[in-house]
Amino acid sequence: MKRKSKRDYESILDFIKWAALWYSTIVIVAGFILVAIKILTMFVLWLNIIPTY
């Protein structure tokens, strides 16, 4: 009984670790995407400001 409860607790900890890992990865990817969009919009605006010959 004790061993089973300990095993469940360990599996819960492993799940929390994986969830935290996935969450951090998603947050980092989302941040990179937002930064890329910002850079692209700034670049497009910069191109629009400069007259093309």
C-alpha cells in the first residue's frame, strides 16, 4: 500500500516535470514567434518609409 502511494506520488512528480518542460518550451517558442513578427513588421515599415528607386 505504501509502495503504491509512493509510486503514484513519483509518477505525479514526473508528470509535473514534463508539464513544466512543455509549458516552458511553448512559452519560449511563442516569445520567439512574437519577436519575429515584431521584427518583420518593423522591417516592412522601414522598407515602406525608404523610397524605392
